[in-house]
Amino acid sequence: MDWNHELLASVFLLGKAFVLSLIGLFLITVALGNWTGWGRQFKRLAWPYFKPSRSKAPLTTLTVIILLTLFSVRMNVLFSFWYNGFYTALQKLDAKAFWFMLLMFAVLAAIHVGRRGGVIWHLIFNA
């Protein structure tokens, strides 16, 4: 993994996955709401809550949840690759790679903590 470019590539990957997830969720929701009995029942119950003319908060919250879920998955993948590089550096006694991987951990940890803090901030001030 090329760590020099991976964080920027992750942003583009996350953006693409986010757009595709929203499109897929919309299409599946419309299909189930129109073609299945329980989908029509769910639509009849949920639509008054999610209707944008009533409030944009429910759709915004759903969108943020989807984005944070995708972001969490990407962070887990990056941490998995980091573990591989870190323990490989330890096994090979490669000091340069070890310190580089510690720097990458600091960046990943700062992003991870910032994301967690953003969720808490959202929950506190949008309650």
C-alpha cells in the first residue's frame, strides 16, 4: 500500500461509495415500497416522518449515518493494512519503516478520533 497517496485516494473512494450507496438505497426503497406489501406498509408509516417538506433533519441524519458507516469501514481497512506494515517492520527490524508506520498510526488515529468526536458533537447539539 502506498501510504503517501492512500489517504487522498480514500477520500475519493469514500465519495464514490457514498454516492453509489445513496443511489442504491433510493432505488431499493422505491422498488420495495411499490412492489411488496410490507414495503407499501412501511412507506405509509415512514414517509410522513421522512417527508422533506416536514423537516430535512431525518433525511440529513440518515445521510450522515450512511456516510459515517462507510467512513468507519474504510478506516478499518486502513488500520488492517497498517497492522500488516507495522508488524512486518517489527519482524524485519526495519527502524525506518517502524517510525514511518508510527507516523501513519498518528495520522489514522487523529482522523479516527476526529470522526468519533464529530459523531458525539452531532448527537449532543442536534438532539
